[in-house]
Amino acid sequence: MTDAPSDQPMLVKTPRKAALAAWIGSVLEYYDFFIYGTAAALVFGKVFFPDTSPAAGTLLSFATYGVAYVARPVGALFMGHLGDRYGRKRVLVLTVLLMGTATFLVGCLPTYADIGLWAPALLVALRLLQGLAASGEQAGANSLSLEHAPEERRAFHTSFTLVGTQAGLVVATALWLPIGGLPEHELLSWGWRIPFWLSAIVTAAGLLIRRSLQDAPVFQDTADEGLLPVPLAGLVREHWADLLRVACGGLASTVSTIFTVYALAFATGTAGLDDTTMLWASIVANVVALGAIPLWASLADRVGRRSVFIFGALGSGALMFAYLGAIASREYVLIFGAAILMSGVVYSAQNGVWPSLYAEMFPTRVRLSGVAIGTQIGFALGGLAPTVADAIAGKGISGWVPVAALTLATSVVAAVAIATARETARETLQVIDGRREVTPAPGAAAAAPLSVGAAGRRR
């Protein structure tokens, strides 16, 4: 290790603080994720696209929702380079500021009735800004929390990024409950704006926590060794296979976007179910996920990342048939049971594991870039799923079947990609960085203690 320059503070691991910083950013990102998705399903078609038919308005609203995912891969190039060259902290401060500002401004937008086509155009512009911010948020948070975490608990500590996503969904859904119950004219005039304005509170908390962060020692070691910056060409040349794996693994997010956006529109529109009750189904599922995610991550620290991810991806993809079928049956007991099992329990398996799984595919010098670029390609495709689903869905109450099939197909692709990845649960970050060689324990038991030898190794 190269000693840090005398004018720099000595860096130490702060796993709890890093996990908290990761958590608060994800709360904001997925608070925005849900309030925007809910507004797209229930409000935006009427507010920003009133001259179209209800079906066309919903489709256009979903398109504005998906446009942020198109911006994410582009933003990942910038955010990844910034984070790998100048540090994770700078990315995390920038992303929470951009996300919070854009979300607040959505609530300030005039409607189509006020300024015509400029209204949806401004909505798209702010959604693009949200996409740019999100492109580095989880990758930066995962990298920071992973590098601060104890070696034997990396999956557990990085899982708090995804615990934050569920907390953000719970808070956002709880806010939509009273707002969704407003008379329609109040909802469409001012009610829908309140959740966007309240994002300022989470933004302020995120900035306060993240400004006091420091990067982990392993990042400073890499910077001191002169390995930064790394050209994008080098990342693609040396780690293209892992980039592809992460991008394909990101397709598992289709379960979340279909559950959050398409299923809500299908339930309240085609099936004629109550808005508030459906929002409660989402709240209960996400509350269950708050506990399930760290438990699955702890299991991954013991048995490995891949098996837990594959179970979560395939299981939740298959359960989409049960969930959409339950909505079509209009039986609320079945809907709640399927939502909890699919989104709360089984989907949490892959959701709790991917932060460590993806981050450990790349050495420190390109970790943020690799995770940001790979995930944002996969998430971009997953984010467009509600638009595709709305286009391929059949007529009537049984039209959900092609959508469930699409969800399962993307989950299979994700599972197959991750099945080809290297298992890293038993490797230290130094091993992943190529500085030391792992010495397999006798019997190569999955839960064997970490052990490293002195021989050099290159990924």
C-alpha cells in the first residue's frame, strides 16, 4: 500500500455510515421512481396529454416514464468516469442533488392546458435529468458501501442500497394513499404535485449525510498506485463479458417495472379495481421486502451470490403469471398474497444480491464505471417494459398473458447470464483487484472462511 499524501486525511472504513449514505440516496431515487410511475398511470395522461384518447394518453405517459431509462446509459459513461477517477463521494453528492432538483421541478410544471405542447416537452426534459442522476446513484452507492464493508459481510452491507429502494417505495405509496382519494378535479389541479415537492426533504437529508463521507481505503490505494483514470476502451476491452452479464442481469428489473406501473394501470383501468386498495398491496409487499432483502443478502454471504440471484430472478418472473392472474380474478385476497410472495419475498432475493454480485465482477479501478454502464443498459430495457407491455397486451381482462410471458422471458435471460459469472463471495477485494491469489479451503466448502495466499493474480 502506498501511504496517503500528508495533506490528505487518513481514510478508514466506516461501514455503517456508508450503508446509511447508500440507503438515503436510494430512498430518494425510488421515491421518485414510484411517484412518477404512479402519476404516469393515474394522472399524467389527463394532465399532459388531454387531447388524446385515454388509452393513447396512458401510452404516452408510460413513454415519458421510460425516457429516463434511455438517458441512463449515456449518464453512466460520465458518472462512471467521474466516480472512478475522482471518487465515489463526488458522484453521490452530485446524483442526489440532480435527482432532488429535477423531482421537485416536476411538481412545479404547468399543464397542457396552461402552455400546450411545452408542458409534456418540459416533463420529458426533467425526466431525462432524473435519468442522468439515476445512472450513477446505485452504482456509486454500491461501490462505496462494498468498499467500506467487512469482507465477510459485503452482500449484507451493500443490500442496504436496495433496502432504501423499498423504503422509498413505501413512503411514496403512503403519500399517494390520501392524495389518490382526492376529488378528481383537485387531484388533477394540485394534488399530484405534493409528492414531488416533498422530495426536497429527502434531498436535504441526503446532501447532509453524503457531504461528510470519505472514500474507502481500497479506493485510495488504487488511486495512489496510479491506476486511475482508466479509459472506457480499456474497460470494454478487459471486462466486456462482465459488462454483458450485468446488462443482461439488469433485465430482471422488468418484474419491478411491470409490478409498479403496468399492473397498477391494468388493475385500476381494465379490471376496475380500487386505486387505494391496489396501492396498499404495493405498500404491504414493499414492507415485507424491507426485511427480506437483508436476509437474502446474509444468505448470499454464506452460500454465494449466484444461486440466490438465479432463484429470485426465475421465481419472481414466473410469479408474474400469478399476480396478473389474481388481478384479473378481481379477488383482493389473491392479489395481496401474490404481491407479497412475488415482490416482497422472491424478487427480494435477486434485489438483495445484485449490488454485491455486480460490483464484485469489477476491480476497484473500474468498479463504478462497470456497474453503472452495465446496469443502466439493462435497467433501460427494463424501464421500457411498461410501454412494451401496454403495446402487446391483449384486449379485455385476459390481455395480461403476453405481459406475464414477456416478464418471465426477461427473467430467464437474466438468470442464464448470471449463471455464467464467477462466484466471488469467498474472495477479498484485494483478490478481485488482482493483487493476491485466493487459496481454496480444503473441500472448497461454500461457507469456508476467506483465505488468501501471496501469489500474484490477474483477473
